[in-house]
Amino acid sequence: ILIIGFSQGVRWQLVVNLVITVFCANIPQGLPATVTSCLGIAAKRMHNRHVLVKNLEVIETLGSASCICSDKTGTLTQNRMTVQNFWFNNSFEMLQGAVVIGATSSAASAHTAQDMLHGKNEKKTKNSVTESATQVFVRWRSNPLEPLLLVAAVCNSAKFAAGEGPANENVNLSGPLPELQWFEADKSGPLPDLKAVAPPGGKVDELVRTTSGPQRVHSGISTHSVSGAAVTSRTEKAKATGEILGDASEAALLRYCESIYPVDRIRKLYARSFDQPFNSTNKYALCVVDPPGNEAPGKQYIFLKGAPEVVVERCSTWLCAGQNQAIDEDFKSKFLQAYERFAMAGERVLGFAKLVIDKMPADQMTAANVPSSGFMFLGLASLMDPPKDGVDKAVDECHHAGIRVFMVTGDHALTAEAIAHKVHIITKPTRLDLAHERGCAVEDIDPHDPEIKAIVIAGHELRQLDEAQWGALLDHDQIVFARTTPQQKLEIVERLQKRGEVVAVTGDGVNDAPALKAADIGVAMGNPNASDVARDAADIIILDDDFCSIVSAIREGRLLFDNLKKSVVYTLTHLVPEMVPVFLNIILLFPLGLSSLLILTIDLGSELVPAISLAYELPENAIMSRAPRNIKTDRMVTWQVLCHSYLFAGVVESLFSILAFFCVFWTNGVALADLCFPDSKLYFSGSDAPVMHSNGRDFSADEQSKILSVSNSAVYANIILCQMFHIWFCRTRATSVTQHPLFSNKLTLMAMPWELGFIAIFCFIPEMEGVFTSGLGLPVEFWCLSLGFLGWVTLHTECLKFFARRYMAGRKSFLGKLAW
């Protein structure tokens, strides 16, 4: 421009003005503001769906997510665990409800493992609870349930939010614990004669009936049934509503133990002198406690709690009928049977053990010095954490959208598989399913059997995989990773990314931070127990810890990408009609049809609100029916976008705008031939312009200024009017404008008078003429030229959208591929 301008003898002031005009016309100044506003609008909309966005750029990445690696507890499930069953003394104690011990019905245990695995026993179990509640039955606590509950209460970091204190002012915090005697009875039926059914030496303190239901009594401290869970008078509201600080598993154990005897008293009697918290690597927690009074002079207890297979490996004996017996193959077989029975019902299983040692000096009490073997196994407890409502539908929506959902959990493989079936992460046959179907052991099924379509794999198996086996594993659409460590979680993420997957990962622990940081989309949980380190490493935080919110975020991400693309197409289109008058001025020496200031009022004024309004556009019908976007090929600005904006829409918009420009000169008697390479380069240059001769008339400097002002107004008005028509066709990418709700986007409707306001200000206010080279009015006939663009854009875009819909349906064509 500089070379051409100076070579033609144009004044340097005009050349500089042309350069500025070219910059203004060629750079979409309003686009950064539009994109930022759209991202902010999407972030606010996601916050309304309980998703807090820390990094705005990740919203667009969400739309291309192709794989979700989700935790189980708290994300897919409710994180509201309740104690369900016990296995101790080589027998099962099946609980119907939170704290009912030894229900008469054994319906739950009668179901096949396959029924329990797929949750088919839920209705039957509910009925069995109803039946047992109408019968009188008695269950005397067996021996070693009390040691098991003692470990569960003491080796436990959970506590009530309201604080701990005496359950009853009359409770003596010194002396032996009360003997607990249990009964259940129908509200209206006769009270059972406990003395008649009590075991030898059994003690019955008193018998009380309340209007709230069956009463339990132990040494004068009574508890009553409230909504299926027993609570004491101490901090009743906190305990009934579950206001407990701590891990969900430990909170469930605390709530259960508190229903039997006051945990705070137990913890004071068995004071902890050393703790080793649970971690995902060791998979156990232990504590060293000092026994009360003269219970074990000179001794200390080590209480152990954790994954059953880890706990039992550290045990050499087990407690049976009050006797310490050596662990043999028979015990291991029964232990494994009980463990798998609970796990296949989708229950988390914990093992408990105890070890008596000589009292250790406080300065020697370290993790390395505390014994890790020789424990006495006490039993198992199972806890149920039911899936959240709507998770199964959300997972189905992910599958429909081409997004693979993997479960990555530290739970046992059978527990994880059972929950995965319930939430539809697994809908195809697994190795275990084939074993049940064929009536054989799981070990008899070849892991490479072609009928296995879904994979459940444990952490120890992952360590043995080579590269080829990893590739074969990740080819499956449905995978459950169980008993994984944080390092394996990170490895899973990295291997998926190497395959070109866009990975979203959930996590809430300190050890999850590396995987969250490495993932394309790190998703942290917002619950109070979540680690700050995990939140810092994550890109988004799910405030309600719900998997459904993650799916909503992905939907918003896809919608944002679509809407941003619409805004880009809309914004880029007006660049061509802004550039054409400049090129005509530079190359053919036509008068400048659009000043740089008028261009700025379009880019940063009239076009800003309509472009931002597209961020509020509703999703099209197929937004969650198409495959995830390929981030390498399907970019925001593609050749299809450029073709539409610059060629099909931009060029046609320029033709009608320049036509309006020429019509103004023609109607005022100026020959177009006299405008192209004029005799003087100073025509239409302002008050000092020389007189122009055209069509036998002389045009003074004032007349030239008025004609140029009207011509600039004609170009300005037609660009805005064409864009007003264009935005209605930018609201959808494939859906016909007639099928999309016309008035669903209120901001787009409000943008119409906004744009007309700019035409009114800069085309009809005479004071604008000196600064913007416009403002002297515009005859109505010049407005009508934009209707020609309306006819063209209607025909062009509707045809492309028609072929785009056919292209998406599998009918390939060039026109379908041409659609943006």
C-alpha cells in the first residue's frame, strides 16, 4: 500500500490513513472480545450446573473429550455408605437396614451371584425387610463381633461434626463396657420373653417399648430407631442427618458403632498412641492403642483395618468362637467365598485384625518399628454405597455420543464390576459373565475369548502387560480398572493420550494430582474431604460430586465450540465488504467507500452484541449424537469456515454493498468511468478538493463531500443490514432455520434494534459527517439492495445444510463436505 500510494503521488496523510484502514478492515477487532465473552457465558452456565471452571480454555476442550476415567466412590455413587453385612466366626450376619443385626429372612443370601452382580435382588431384599419387620425375632450377638466393632470404632478417623462428648451424664467413663443384649419386635405384637431365649448366663437389664418402634437396651442407656438408624440423645440431629467429618467408609462404621455403644467413650478408654493413615498404596490403616485399666498390663494393641486381601496376608491366626485358631487353606477358602459374595453384590469390603504386643517406648514408635505381621483376623464388614440417580442415563448418553467411560477405582474387582453393571459402564459380557453363563469357574475362561467384550482388570495384572497387550486392552470400549494405584492411574491417562484420546480424569486425593495434571481435562471433586492439592491440579471442579455434572459439562463444551464457530463465521463475513472499498481505492483510485472509524464502529460496536448473542444459542438436536471432535482436523477455523465467510457470504455481501456505493454516485450524476483513475487524485478528499467535471456537470468540494458521505452511509448500512440477515442463518450449522426455534434466543432479537441504532446514529446525524464521513441521510432505495443478499444467503445456506444433514447421515457428497 505504501509503495502503490507513494508511486501514484498520493499525499502521505492519505497513504497513512489507507494503511490504518486496511489494518482495521483486515483484523477482526471484535473477535477476541466475542470469544472471551462466549467463554465467560459458558463458564457461568456451567456453574449453574454445579461445574466450576478454573481455566476458560478447557471449556472448548471438554467438547472434544473422547474418554472419561472416573472414580467410583462419590462420583458414580452417593458417597453415603452404610454398613450392610458382617462375616465373622465363620458365619454371615446379614443386616437388613443400617443397624438391624441378624434378620430372620435370609432371602438376600439365597440369590445367585449373577443376580447380585446385576442388582436383580434389590426388590426381593426390600420385601424381605418388610417381612422380617412384622415378626418377632431375637439375635444374640456372637463373639467376636465385639472385638471387630472395637477395631472399627477406634481405628477410625471419622468424627461427628458436632463434636464428641458423653452420651449420657450418668455414664461412667471408667470401668468395663456394658454387656449388650439385643432384640427386635413388632410394634403392636407382644414383647418377647428374652429370659426364655437368652443363652446361658445371658443378662437382660430391662425391656422398654416406645411409640417410635422397637427399642434396644444396654445397661440402662437406651437408643431408639430413627429412620432405620439408631441414634443416642447426644448430638441427635448431627448423627441422624449424617453430619460426619471423614472418609465415607469410616463415617459409615462410626455411625454403625455409635448405634451400639458410645464411640467417644470407647476412644477414651482405648487411647491411640500412634496412627498410620490409610493410603492407596498400602491399602490399610493401623493404630497402636493403650488398653484401659488392668485389661492387659504392660501390653498394647495394634488395630488393623483395610482391604481384606491385604489384612489377611498380615494375619497368622483368626478368632473363632472366642478361640485363636491358625489360618489354614480351609479358612482361606471360606474367607475368599465370603469376600467374593459381598463384593459381587457391589459392596465395599473391609477386613479387621488385632495384634497384642509388648508396650513400646514412645520414641521408638514409628511405621518401620510397628509390627506388620502376626495379626489375629477378626472378620469382614461390607458397606453399600448405592449409585447416584441418573448416572446410568448419563453414561448411556456418553456412549451415544461416542465417549468411552472407564472406571478407575481402588476397590476390589468384583465390587467395581457390580457397580459398573448398575451404572451401565459395563453393558457387554465380561469374563465373569461368561463363567456364570457357562457354569464354570472364572479361571476356566480364556482371557482372550472373543466373546469377552468388556474388561475388568486389577492393578496387579496391569503391571504384567507389555505394549501390545496394553494396546489390545485399550481397544475395548468398556473397561474397569480395579485396585489401581495413583501411579497406574497416571499411566492409564498417558497411554490413552498417546493413542490420540482427549482424556478427562476425576480425582479428589493428593495422590490423584499427577493424573489430574497430566489429563487434558482434570476434574476435581468439591466435597469437603477433597484435597486442595487435587483442586489446584484440576481444570474444573464438580461442586456436587456428580458424574451427571461432568456429562453436562461435556455437552456445554460441545455447545460452546458450535456457538464459537457460529460467532467466528458471522464475524469473519463482514471483513470482506470492509476490505473491498479499500482495495478499490488503492488499485483503481475510487473514492474510499468506508473510513477506518466507520470500520471500527462495525467491528467493536454493531457486530459485537450479535456475535456474543450466538453464545446463548440452543444446541442442535444432534449435539450429543455425533462422535467427539477430532482436535487435529476439526478446528475452530477450517477451510469450510473460510470459504463460507470470505467467498460465499463475504463476496456476495461485498457486491451488494459496493453496488449501493456506485448507485449513490450514479443517482447524483457522477459517471463511474470518471471515478476510476480520475484526472486528479484529490477528488473527494475534503474541503480543498478541486472541482470535478462529470457528465457535463461541475461538482464543487462541498457537493463531493455530500455525495461521499451518502455513499459511505450506503456501504455502512448495507453491511450492517446484510449481517442482520446473515445472523439468522448462522444460528445453526446443520439444522434448517425453519426447524430451529425462531425466537428462542432473546439476545439475538435484542441485537436487531442495536444494529439499527448504529445505522440511525452514523447515517442520519449530520454532526457525524465531519468525523466519520457519513451522517447526511440515506434514501430508502439504497436500503433495499440488502434484500438481494437475503435471497442469496437463504438459498445458499439452506442447500448446504440440507447436504450437511445427508453427509452426517452417511451420504457423502462434496456439497455436504463443504458445509461448515
